[in-house]
Amino acid sequence: MRRGIISEILRDFIFQTLLIGLLLWALGAAR
């Protein structure tokens, strides 16, 4: 398995986690 694929998946995973975290924080702040 190439490391490029793993790093790409990891980057997507981190990006999605940050996006969801930001969304939850925005919802919590709006409350």
C-alpha cells in the first residue's frame, strides 16, 4: 500500500472531524 493513499485518507478524516467539530461548536454557541 502506498503512503500517499494513507496520508490522503488521513487528511480527509481530519478535515471532516474539524468540520463536524466546528459545526457542533456553532450549534452549541447559537443555543
